[in-house]
Amino acid sequence: MSIPIIDSHIHLWNEAEAPSHNWYASDSPLATRHSIAEYREATSSSASQLSGFIYIEADRKNDDSKDWSKPLNELAWMRRIIEGKPQEGEGHTADNAKLCLGIIPWAPIASGLPKLKEYIATVEEQAGEAAWAKVKGFRYLLQDKPNKTGLTEEFIDGLKLLGEKGWVFDAGVDQHRRGRVQLEELVEIIDRAHDGVKDEDKKVVFIINHFCKPDLTIISQTDPSFIAWRSAMFTLGKCRRTYMKLSGLFEEMSDSLKTQSAEQIFSAILPWLAVVIAAFGPERIMFGSNWPVCTVGVGEEAWKKWHKIVDMMCDMAGLSQKDQAMVWSGTAKKAYNLEG
């Protein structure tokens, strides 16, 4: 049976706006255009199955949330994709509009409710009807912020507002580079964001990016890093309002592992895959590629290679056709409240 695929985590940009990202370097392989034309080429092996994608904000510069111009420029780019109105050389066409099933813009969650509400109102005004209907939530990366940024009253109040309005929060933390404190804080953030919210449907949904970025350069399951990560996964998995993306692991591997075959990589990262399946189950995990970031050090075959690894994971776990359908698209539909 051919199972539809929703890629729950991709980024897109035109070349002219690449320097507006925090990660930009002129010599980076990501510094060129990465638009739908390039994405369609990367996913051509599964073109008949690909139903669409969720567009995730790509960390535009914002001067510590003081300058909204670049995130709003990214929103304008999202709008042109959704409305099928590309500017010359942007790499997408009117026919591509149907591929964008949802968008997750940046939002100044840490700035307090007045600023957050002002920003969201600006997004609604500037998005236009079609793009605003595709907004399924917001993201504010915690992976590079000072410790306790997500534990302030302002941040927690912002998350509660998202839950009240039915929006999700895409959570990006980084255990590999920041240590277990990022895991511990994410657990506390979720607890506090849900505390006192009596209506279960008003508790903000957390969609966790990239396995929380574990350190995949370690070789022992007795390593304190793996033990801390595994413990956090089972704690996070206890909350029914949390989901995990099967994405972003190439970036946490050693350079030598990245270049190996899908089968070799699968064997090396099996302990991490097994933990996530056990902790969240197929109804709360979803396929995501993290394209084009996934190509760095891996190459243009990265999407195809990651697809194969997730496919092997489904086989290893003995997932039924129904459960596999959840991993490839059903969970993303449910978590992001997609139409149809």
C-alpha cells in the first residue's frame, strides 16, 4: 500500500534573503536558494506519495525580538508560496501552492503578552486570508537562548495564549551542545504551561523538534548523555499533548557516520529510534526531513536516505499499516490540525 507522506519539518528561502538568517555564512552550502524547485528534486523518489509539507520558520535575525522586519519578510515569502504568486527567480510556481499544508512562523514568545498579541495581530494582517488559514502555530527557538529563558512568567503566559487560541508550539532545544539542562527545562516548561489550564483542549500542544538534538557521536548506551536523554524522552512522552518529530538527526552525527549508507546509519542510531517509539508511540511521532539542513555533510541524497531510515524503523518496530500511516502523515495531520 502506498502511504501518503507529509514532511512535517522543512525550511525554504530565496537566495537574496539568505543573509537575513542567524546561521548565515557566505561559504555555507545553505547560502544559496533552497526553494520548492530544489525540494521537489530532493523528494523526487517519493513524489507520488508526497502530500505536502509544513513550513517551519528558519531563524531569521530579530535583534532579540526587537526587530520584526526579517521574520515578517519570511512571512511575506510564505504568503507568496501559498498564494502561488512567486517573484522572478524564487523557485516556486502557482502549482506548488497546494504542497504547503501549514506554516509555523516565528513569534516573540519571550517578550510578554502585549508584544506577543501585537505581533500575532500583525501576522494576521500581513499574511492575507489564505496564508493566515495555514498558520498552525509558532516557534521561538530555545536551543541558543540563555538558560531559563523558557521559564519566565512572560514565556509561560505566551504558551498559554497559544493553547487558548488553538495554536501549537514547535519546541527546539539542543542537548548535544547545551547539555541536560535543556531537557530538564523543556519538561518544566510543559508542566508550567499546562498548570492551571482546566480545559484539556486549551492546553498548548508541544511539537518537539529533532529528538531534542541528542549527541549521536557517543557510542555507549551507558554514557551519561544517553541516559539523561532517554529519561527525558520517557518523561516528555507521558504528556499526551506532546509530539516528537523524526527529524534532524544527521546534524548530530559524526562526519564519518553521515556519509555511510542508510543501513549503517540505521544500525548506529537504533537505540535512539527505539526509545522514541517506546516513549511516544506511532500516534505521536511524525516524519520530518529538516530539509535542506539535512543535506549539510550528507549531500543531495539526504532526504531519500532519511526516508529510508524511517522506513526501516517502521519495519523494525513491526508497525501495522495503520501505525505506519500515522508516522508518515496521520500524526502530522492530527498534531497540526490539518484539514482533510
